[in-house]
Amino acid sequence: MVLWVKVLHIVAVVAWMAGLFYLPRLYVYHTRLAVGSEADRLFKVMERRLLKAIMRPACVVALLAGGYLVSASGFTWSDTWLQVKLGGVLGLVVFHGFLENYCGKFARGWRGRSERYFRILNEAPTALLILIVICVVVKPFT
């Protein structure tokens, strides 16, 4: 059972991370578009579908499966490497929330941030992913 949950967790994390990498890139290009244009309407649909159909479900599955794996594995919640990893996961969840917020703003015609801002923002999930993988594989601080 644990191995199947681990497979589910890995697949969900990959799908969620793909969205966390791609959605800010869509925002980079969306900032260039005229409000109300055909391209603007297309980007709104793409962003909403990416969030609703892929990112939200993948996030929920990744978090639930990950919680099960921690509980089933015998790790203690007080392990420092696990706390740092969970801090990274919390960072991804907060980042996801920012992306949800920006999606709603773009849907209302907002253009309050620059292309450069979203290019820089796009680096955050990479840094958090590196931290999380190091914690899981190397288990520092033990």
C-alpha cells in the first residue's frame, strides 16, 4: 500500500510542480496583452484551466499522500529535516496561493505587475523544490 501511495505522491508532485513552473510563465506573456483582446481571453481560459484541472487537484493529492507517507513511514514530525522540508512545502502552498490570486486579477483585467516581476517570481518554486529534494534525499540536520 505504501508504495502505491508513494507513486501517487510522486505523480501528483510532478503535476503540481509543472503547473507552478508554467503558470508564472503564462503571466509573463499575459502582461503584454491588451485587456479584452482575443489573446487576453485565451490566456484567461488557459490559466483558469491549468489551476482548476491540474494544479489544485495535484496539490491536494500531493499533500494528502505526503501526509500519509510521513505517518506510515515512522518518521517523527519533530525531525529537523522533515520540519525544513515541510517549511518548503508550505512555501509552495503559499506560492500557489499567490498564483491563484494573480489569476483572479488577470481575469478582471489587472496589469499591476511587470513582465520582469513574473520572470523573477518564476524562480521561487525551483529554489523550494531544491530545498525539499535535498531534505528528502540527504536528510540533513539529523
